[in-house]
Amino acid sequence: MSSITTWRVAALLVLLSFGLADAQEITVPAGFRIDVFAEKLGGARALAVDPNGVLFVSISAQGRVVALPDPRGVGRASDVVTVVKDLDLPHGMAFRRGYLYVAETGRIVRYRYHAKTQTAVEPTVVVGGLPHGAHHWTRAITFGRDGKLYVAVGSSCDICRERDRRRAAIVRYNADGSGEERFAAGLRNPVGLAFHPTTRSLWTAVNERDWPGGAAPPDYVTEVQRGATYGWPDCFAERGALRRDPTFDGDPDCRGITLPSVELTPHAAPLGLAFYTRAQFPAEYVGDLFVALHGSRLGLVPSGYAIARVRFRDGRPTAVEDFSTGWRDGERIVGRPVDLAVGRDGSLYVSDDHGDRIHRVTYTPR
């Protein structure tokens, strides 16, 4: 059995074992509420919002991308519409100029998208031959104001020298898949991608290395500068300083490495992220970054299992705080946040591949 097939089977077993976890234990700040928008989807992963405001989610373990319409605006999906199927570990999605782009683990496919009927036709492979599967299989995508397609590709291992320079990097393309360029490197496993609403700079969430015995350097979220390298595999950042990896052979020179913008706790496992750009939440949230912390594996000191809020001022991060907690209670896991998306009405959607739900966070002024 292949490693990818094994992952699919394991994911479905987890869903069957823990699908009844009590989502009511998840907390959000006063004035906010969190509700279940959709559930029993088969393993909800990445999120996107179509031009009409319909929420999309990739069901990686089943090879599907589905739409979750809420035509009456009641805060609950009325249906689960399969838009694309028979895919190889689909993850990231993006909409642009009448097309839906879907990132499978080894390629990116573009579909002509009809928003009124939520149908995708005329598949065209725009980026083929991406590094396939292996240690980190997700491929997040987004479009910048420059019209370029940005793709996050994780490493094939924990610590190693990659043969494919697109691994542990963010790569960008023209919208038709031409003009490949390695935008930034040394990012062990970059997952979420988002552009700051005013500075237009690219941000990503990175899962750092995992040393023997469970030790690890801090995970992080960072602004991604073109041409920069962020240290993996030789170097890492800790408490604002660059350090050499003690488990990796050689005596690397860490000069020229770019420090990450925001350090998180080790094993927090940041995945999806989204800047808040709407008006439903209080004004102090506009321009802040929400980060889904998927959480540490069992057997380690608990870390993550939350939605973090990174406060920004004048385009720069100033503080990190918990926004939503209660996703884990001791050794019992209630849910694991994967991705985030801001809806057209200003709600914040959160996918949870452990409880197999999509949560919807709303705010009502007192």
C-alpha cells in the first residue's frame, strides 16, 4: 500500500472514530459566536470563496472539491455539491477571471467555472510535474495583484538536501502556468498563503522541523520576500536569532538567512491563514491575520489546537494572541483547525479535518 493510500485510509478512520466530538466546547471572544456551517464532509481541508460568495472546500482524502451553498443566508450549508472529483489529493483552490484553479499534489488544473450553477468544465493542466506527494503533500495556491499564481511546496523529508529546488519553497507562475520562478526558499513546509490587504506583501505559515525525541524549533508565520531564503535545512530562527541545526551534518553559514516575522510555539502546526478585510467584526480586527493552528501530535507537549490572531499596525505585526480555543481538552481532541476564509458577509469560516466540520464565526454588536 502506498504512503498516500495509507494516509487516505488513516484519515477516514480518524473521522469515524472522532466525528462525534462536541463542537460546543470551542470558545471565541465575547460578542462572537461559532456555529457549525457544514459537517460529515469526508475530511474538510482547504477553503475558498467563489465570486458569488459560495464557500468551497477540498476533501483531499476523497479526491473531491465541493461547494457549500447557503442561498437563504441562514448560516448553514443547504447542500454539498461536488464540483470536481477523481483528483489526486486536492488542496488549494483559487478563483480568477471566470476560472477555478485546483492544486492537486503534483499539478494545478484550471477549469472554466460557472458561478450560477457551481459547475466546473474544460479541465486544463496549467502546471504539470510539480513535486508529488512525499513527506509534505499539500499545495496551497493564491493569486497576487500582479496576476501571478503563487504555489507553496513543502519538503520531501524532515531534514535533507532536496534535489528539486521547488521543494521547501514558494514558486510562482503566470496564470497560464508559464514563467516558472522560485520566489522564496528555505521554507520547510509552507502551507497557507495570503496577501496583506494594504502592503500587498505575501505571507505564509511554516511548519518547522521535528527533531528526534519530539524537540523542535518554533513554527512561524512570515512575510515572504522575493529571493529570500529562510534557513531550512541548515538553519532556523529562535527568539529572534539564527541558529544552526544541531542534527544536520556540516557546519553551515547562516548569514544571509531572513528571519521570520512572527515566531509561534514548536509543533503548533500553522496551516491556513487569512487577513480580515470585511466589516462584520469590530474595526480593530480589520487588517489582522487569523492563523489556523492544527496542533501537535499526541505524545508531545500540547501546542496549537487554536485559531491565533496576529495583530497588525501600519502593515507590521505587533502581537499574537489566542482568538479561539477549546479545540483540545487534555488528551481528548475536539477539533483541529486547518484553513480559514473570510466570507462575503464578513463571517470567518474554519475547516476542521478532525471533527469533519466547517465552523462559521460571526459577530453581533451588543
